[in-house]
Amino acid sequence: MNGHEDRTDRTDQAEAPARQAPGAPAKASAPRPTPAKADVPRPTPAKADVPRPTPADVPAKAPVETSADASTETDASAGTDASAETDAKLAELEDRWLRSVAELDNVRKRIARDAERLRAEERDRVAADWLPILDNLELALGHAAGQKGEARAIVEGVRAVRDQALAVLSRLGYARHDESDVPFDPVHHEAVATVERDDVAPGTVVQVVRPGYGDGQRQLRPAVVVVSKKAE
């Protein structure tokens, strides 16, 4: 306690001169002079010449693949695969379409050929069925040769019917073959007999027993003939 009091007394004595008696004029406090500071340059630490790295020395950073980039690449890959699959399907459909068109064209041509063949066969069959009727008309005209009077008019009427039937067959493509004095042709002639003749060359048709009709593939029947041979 005594030490603390002694320090308090010294402080009060030191501050006593600064205190003024009441009623005394105040003294202006003079500013304390500030000592001028000399501008002392601060030492700058020497910097070592560190070489700056060039772009070639800096290793390139690997691009970081984000989820958005991966999704984009996945979508692009899926789109490419879908486009390739679509192109393949289109090519397959086009090939099948071309094959179907070709097959349809072949079927159409085959049907047309078959229809024409059937028509020709039916026409041949009907025309061949008429030939015996013509043969009978030929026989009737042969037996009625030389008739006079009213019978001759009937004969001419039968002849007109025969000629009309021959014209119809000719328009259908079945020409009549009843030529004589022509060389024997095994394609158009069918020999039923031979006779010795000195006035014609051997193998000549000297008589037509039954005429033939048609040519080639459209031949209904060959002509039945008598052929000459060399006299012994």
C-alpha cells in the first residue's frame, strides 16, 4: 500500500505545474516541433533473372471431358447409327421394290404369252373342226359337177358357201394348199400313193386328194397327194 501511494504522489507532483489556479488566464499550448525525417531509400531486393516458360515448355492440359460433352458425343453416335440403319433399310426396300417390279413385269409378259398361246391353240382347234365340213362340201361339188338346170343353181350356192369358208380360214391365217405339178414337200404334203409318169419328173405332185391348210406352226394339216415316180 505504501509503494502505491508513493507512486501516486509523484504523479500528482509532476502534473502540478500543469495545473493552473482558478481564474488564471489559459496559456496557449505551443505545438511540439516534429523532427524531419530524412527520406532514406529502401533497399530493393535484387530479383533473380528467372526464365519465363515458353508455351512449348508448358505441358498441354488434357481436355476434361464433361458430362455434357459425353452426352453430346453419345447423341451424335446414336444419330449416326440410326442414319446408317435407316439408309440400309431404304436400300433393302428399294432392292425389294425393284425385284417386285421386275417380277411383276415378267408375270405380265408370261400371262400375255400364255393368253396368246391359248387363243392360238383354241383358234387352231376350232378351225381344224371345220375342215371336215369343207371336205364334205368339196365332195358334194365334185359329185354335182356337170349338173344343169335347177340343180346347177344349187351347186353354185354350195360353191359360194365353200368359197366363203375358205376366205374366213385365210383371214385367220390358214391358207389353202392344193397345188399340183409342184415338187413333193414332206412339210406340206403327205403322200398316199405313187404313180409312174414319164411326162413329169419323179417326186412331183400329180394329184391332190385332200387339200392342206396352214403353214409352219399354224399348219392345220398337210395336203394328201399322189406323187409321180420314174417308170420302170
